[in-house]
Amino acid sequence: MLIERVRQMSVEEFLDFAERSEYRYEYIDGEPIKMTGGKLNHFDIISNILFELRLLLAETDCRTLPNGMLVRVGDASLVSPDVIVACGEPETEADTRILLNPILVVEVISPSSVDHDRVVKREFYYAVDSIQAYVIVEQDRSLVELYTRSESGWRLQTFSQSDEQIPLVALNCSLSLRDIYRNVEFESGDSSSANEGEGSV
């Protein structure tokens, strides 16, 4: 997604501004940032993930939330993941749409949002104690990155084959790439252009 900057605001001003806006905004270091763009694939993938997670977690105390809910990642930073999972009693800030205890966050990325999601937001999510997993899903090819919190730090696993399962240990379930990319067509026709692997990050 392309990022458009607006101006400095307080948290209270931002929440009021975002509530009245027809666009989706995040709040980074006191500055509202407009999130624009996104292809049909972007929305299809988000819909697929929401649907699958809601099925998988239907008999648990976890709830799956779409973008629009904000996650506090710093004193003057609020972000809006494409998909959020919170378990147990949701903790919100002062009766706002700011969630304080997500366990899983998902971002569906495009070439224009790669740096923002892989660097800026990844570091933000690492700093939120409740987050146990961060999933990055590419919209233009079949590639999913799973960052999982462990006692020794964060572990990275990548998946690119349609028959692979993404282990969401914190939720006691797994997501398949086939389900994530159901009915999604890539312009290049190459749905497996990345290699699988894992490591520490």
C-alpha cells in the first residue's frame, strides 16, 4: 500500500479524525498516515484468512478481528493490522478501538508496503508483549512469512507451497496456504517463486 502523510496530531485528535474519515489511517510517532491502494488480491486474501481463522477458533475464547481495530505499539503510535486475533478478555484503552492484548497480527503486503511492514511494523509488533506471532502474506505471489516469539527471540519460517501448513502454535491450529490463496490469481502466473526456510530474526 502507498503511504500518505497528513500532519502531527495528539492521540485524541487522531481518533476523532480517523473516526470521521472514509479512509484507513495509522498513527506513527504522532503523525496520521493514510493507507491507500491495495489490489483485489489484497482483499480476497484478507477475507480468506478471516474466514478460516473464525472457523478454526469457533470453539475457543479467541476472536478474529478485521482491519479498523487499532493496536497500540508505542506512546504515540497506533497501527491497524489487516487481521488480528485476541484471546480471552479483550483489553481496550479507555473505551476506544485501541486493542492492547492481541496475540496474532497479520499483514497482507504489496511491493509499496514491503519496507513498512517488514521493518517498521515488525519492530513495533516485536515490542508488544502479548503478540506471539506476526504473519506477513504477499499478495502478488504465494509467499507467507511467520515470525514466532520464543524464549530465545523471534523465529522466522517461510512458506510458498500450496500444500504447506502454517503452524500457529499460540492458537493451537494451523493455516494452509491453499486456504489463504483460495481464488487468488497472480498476474505473473507464478504462485511458488520463493523457497521455504527458517531462521532466527
